[in-house]
Amino acid sequence: MHGARHTAATLLIEQGVDISVVQEILGHSQLTTTKRYTHNTASLSTEAATRMGRAFWG
């Protein structure tokens, strides 16, 4: 069950759900707890790089 919470948090972040909403869904009182439940993935890194490229080169 614990692993499912990590997976759910990460999938929600990948779908663009704001971390404060993820915090509410998981029932965490501290945002720092929610941040420990989320994990960087290849798709999140790729999306970040793509956005940075657009910011620099349009």
C-alpha cells in the first residue's frame, strides 16, 4: 500500500496536478512530506528540458 501512494503521487505530478492538490489527496499536513512521496521521472525531466528550450528559443 505504501508504494502505491508513491506511485499515485508521482503519476499525479506527471499529469500536471499541482503539488498542493496531491498533498490534499494524500492527506499530508506538510508539503515537505508530499515532496518525499514524489519522484522525478524521465518524462518529467524531458518536459522540463523542452520547456526550457522553448523559453530560450521559442
